[in-house]
Amino acid sequence: MSDMHRHKIIVDLLRERPFASVRELQDMLGVSAATVRRDIDRLHEAGEARKVYGGVSVSEASIAHESSARPFNENRGIAVDAKRAIAAKAETLVHDGDAIIVHAGSTCFQLGVRLASRSLSIFTNSIPLTAHLGDYGTCQVTVSGGEFHREPGIIHDLSGTAPAFMASKFFVGAQGIGPGGIMESHPLLSKTVRELAECTNEIIVLADSRKFSIRPRNVVLPLGRIDALVTDEGISEGAARMLEDAGIALHIAQTSAPVSGGLN
């Protein structure tokens, strides 16, 4: 297999998921670890991918356009493996009997699907998640009151009245994450996150590693308000240090074979 062919396979894979480990690429391409690392170095130098600890991640250039919000139906098909892995990891943070808030968004939707049959009380403003829980769930569900907003797929009371629901944990996604905090470009999502953050004891962010390279225009919550963050193994060492310095508990979901010596 030629270098060009291997590079195309790696780039195409990163269109479907945010991270691939050296070990995984070895198995996929049938080459040595040294060859995979050389391929990663060349893709990094060309700006087609980003070299990270233990493997390769999507390039910053390839996700720069995502500073504008995507519709839910489009976003739910991006980085699906990572979102499902993050949801599975986040599920371990939920205990039977908990009262939790699950916000709108594709990663939070994956968490809600996993929690549908748990002994829980779930508050959500997500139209897709409400429909799923109604059809398949056995948990207790409280739905946000207000107007139906097809985009961004939420129900919201524009009067700004806080919901009469207190949660032990608030699970929320993010369009982007940076030193200022979690960010969104849609003003209604920004508003709902701030309101629901006042109704919980703990805020847990679910975001795949691509989100650390996206910079939407609105900072929704500062890092100091976040208690924990669940992401995939594509997170850079710099981003992990940023979270650690802010006192945020970092949970890494494995989307591929674990890499020895990586973050836990």
C-alpha cells in the first residue's frame, strides 16, 4: 500500500471520528508502528491531521468552520463512535435514584438513550430525547415547559422562569471549549444552559475532543463552574492541563484500543 493511499485512509477515518490510536491504525493498515508514526508526522506537517499523544486527531483547519451551530439531525451523525463512548462513560457517573438534567444536543441524546430504562428522574428540554424516552423509556421524565423550537430542537419558556426541578447532576454538551469556558453560537442554547445551571449541584460537560479546537462567539459557562468533563482519548495534553488547572475532573472514554501510558 502506498504512502498516499494510507494517508487517505487515515484522513477519511478522521471524518467519522475525532481520534485514532497508533495501535488501531497498525491493525487497519497492516504496517508497523514506526510507519504509522511517520504517516502521522507527515499528515500533521501538511495540516491534514493533528498529532496527539498515542495517535492522531482531526486537524484544527478541518473543524474551524464549526464555529457556527449545525442542526441536530446533521450533528448527530458526526463522531458517532466518540459520542457513544462518551455517553457510556458518563452513564457510570449516574446512580439509581438520581434526579438529573440532560440538556439538548447529540452527545447528551446518546446519554439519555442509555439512561432510558434506569430508575431515575430525568428533566430534559430536548425534543428528540423526549420523544425517545416517551417511546422506549421507563424512567420518570419531566419535560421543560414553553414553546417548541424546532431548531435547535428544544422546548423553552421565553419568559425566563426557572424550572421547578432540582438535580444532583446537569449533563450538558458544548459547541466549543476554551480557556474562557464552554461556548455556543446559538443564543437560545446559551440562555437555557445558564438557566439550568442554577438548578443543579454538579455540572458535567460531555464533549468529544474536536470541541477543544472550536471557538464559537458566546461563552456560556466559565471553566470554574464545571465540575467534570467527559471526552475521548483524542484530547491534547494542553487541553487536559487546562481542565486540571481549573479543578475539573476529567474522564476519558476509550473509542479504540487503549494506549499504554495514556490519560485515565
